[in-house]
Amino acid sequence: METNTLHPGLPLIQDADLNGKVVLVRFDHNVVKKGEIRDPFRIDRTVGTLFNIVERGGRPILMTHVGRPKDKKTGKVLCRSDESVEPIVQYLEQKLHARFHIPKFLADPDKGIVGIDTSINLAIRELRRKKICGIYLPNTRWFQGEEGAGELSKNFALQLAGLADLYVNDAFGSWQPHASTYEITHFLPSYAGFLMQQEISNLGRVLDPKGPFLAVVAGAKYDTKIRPLYAIYEKVDRLILGGVIYNTFLCAKYGVRIKGVLEDDITLARELVEKDKVRRKIIELPDIVESDTPEGRIEGKYRTVSVRDFKPGNSYGYVLDIDPRSFEDSVVAETIRTAKTIFVNAVMGYTPHFTAGSQALDHTIDSNSGAMKMYGGGDTLQEFKSLCPGLYLSVIDNSNYYFFTGGGTVLTAIEQGSPYGLKPLLALVESKQKMQATT
């Protein structure tokens, strides 16, 4: 692992005394969909940190968030069984041949779990005596203090701190400053786990890339990606767009209408269009797939259309994929072939029905054997693995590939220009400063 790109003030797990200590570890194991693990990649990436804690005599208490139990409109926190950590624990037990305990706490129907009560003390004693391998707390977002503010957040963080001797953050994908990622660092000696360190080191390759730097960005909504998109635009030499983001850009540039693209988003995209008229960084994918319906890939109801035929006032159905022929276009192919750093945070088609664009993108990028290829985000990785399984298996240990566990975290760090603009990471640095001040 390269640590030379890490902040000198970042406290590292390898510098902590773990022997005989209860270690509270925040992971990003948010991989459960409707009660099942969709892809264990983010769990597997944290096994090294977990092993290191146990091997050095630490006793781990694990925690993660799963899904979005809090209703933003009503504020209610619902403890739904399909957002439980139980599938994660079952997976870990099978993989590690170890036993984990999930404590049960009283939950309010509207407010979620009020707090951590003394019923957990017996499990902690068993943990210290090595009767169990670890404790896995319930979904952190089931606790009303996790995403709460003020005293709610502080009290939950204090309860968490009361369970352990020190805290490790290995949850790169959980960049929001919640109680279990941010507030907790005020009350326990805190350290960055091995996955967190590796993610930060590789993030340096995106923030300070070897050029030419190509980014491929797609998304289902334009307005939510504006700020990171503009930050990426400033950093890249070339930019390829996909999904609704690309559709919105095309509407704004050519004066056409595409079903599903909002008028407000088209207005917002005109700024990017004007910027690119001068700087010409965006490489257009010329052949796109239009469909009469988003319900499926229905024979006779979809077709390939060319951006070159766009005229102001033209209207189109739903544009749901990129035709693979786009990646054979001389300008597109040359752009990908000559890039030295490629960052991908994109699913090009409307899955699961339209997948050819993503497949063609991944194989075309792979043909550039000399570039550093970096993929960010759960959806991006999931599509890569499911659509190109052979390719994925052949490159998973390739030093010219890196797969981030959190695409949103990468985009936010790019937007802010540094990983240490992320509050949970800044909190770790500040925690080390406090530890040094008291010794």
C-alpha cells in the first residue's frame, strides 16, 4: 500500500495499540437490497482490516448503515427487516467461520431505536472473553441519533463510545458526517482502516492524474450531479457523458426534446454547453438508442438514431442506451486509446434491458492497456461484473485497474478538491491532533 499520498496528520490503524482493546469499526457494508446481498464486494474489501484487528488482539464491534430507513418528508425512522444487517452477518460467518452477535434494542414505531441500552453488556463480556468473534450492531440508521442533529447525535455518539476503547473508520463510501462516522471521533481515539487508506491513496490518482485524463460520467438525474460534473470538467482533458446527463446535454446543445428530460435541467445544462463551445472537452457519442417505452427492450419499439441528424425542434422518445458503434467512432476510439488516466462513474444504459452500451464502453477502455483505469461506485462496478464477468475476473488484480467502493465519495472529493474536505476524514485528522495534545 502506498501511504505517501496520505495526509501526515491522518491517524492510521497500524499505529494503534489494539491488544486487549474493544475496537468500534465503522464499515460501509451497505450492500443489502430487499433483504439480500446484491454484491459482497464492499464487504470483502474490509476483511483485511477486520483480520488485522483480531490478529493484533483487538475485539471488534462492527457497524454499518443499510438503505434509507428515514423518511425525509415525515422524519419517521422505520426498522424494516429487509434493511437489517443479518444477511451481512450470515455472509461474514460463512466466509470467516466465526460467530457474530447482533444485539436487539427496543424500537419506537416512528422514531426507530431510541438508543443502546445495558442489555449489550453481556455480549461485550463474551466478546472480551473470546466467546464470540464480534458484535455487529443493528443498522446505524435505525438509531434516531445517527442522522439526528444536536443532542440526539451527540448522545448516540456517546453511547457508541461507551462500548469501546477506540474507533476505526473503514467506511470510505459513507462520507456524510453522521454520528457513527463523524461525531464519534470527538469521544474516542480514532484511526483510519486499511481500506480507507487504500481508497484515499488511489483517490490521489484522480485528483492529480497523469494526462491525458478522461472521465466517463453518467447519471439518472442532471441536477444532483451539476457541482461534481463541473469540478470534473475543470480537471479532465476529455469528458464522455452518458445516461440522463448526456440526454440533457444533447437537448441543451441541439435544441431537441427527449422524453424524460426535464425542462429545468435543460436550462441548467446550457451553461455547460456554452463552456464547452470554447474549451471543447466533451466527446459526443454519435449513435444512441431511442425507445418508445422504458418498460423493456421490445422488438420494433427501439432503434438507433444519430446525434448528427439532430435539428432544433426535433422530438425523440426515451434515449435509453448508447449504441456500441459509438465506441468505434474515430474520435471516441482515439480519445479512449490515448488516455493515460481513465475514471469511470457511469452506467451507459437503462438497466436491465439496455446493456450493450456499458459492455462496449468497458471493453473499449480495457483495450487501452497502458492507462490507469479507475471505476467508482456500486452501480458502476455491479454492471461491470454482471455484463463483463470474464473481463472483471481477468482484471480484478491488475495493477492498472482500481475499483472504488464509493463513487459518490469520489465525486464529492473531486468537487471539493481533496479527500480531507470530507468531514469524516477531517475529523480523523483532528482526532489525532487532540490525541497528540493530551500526550
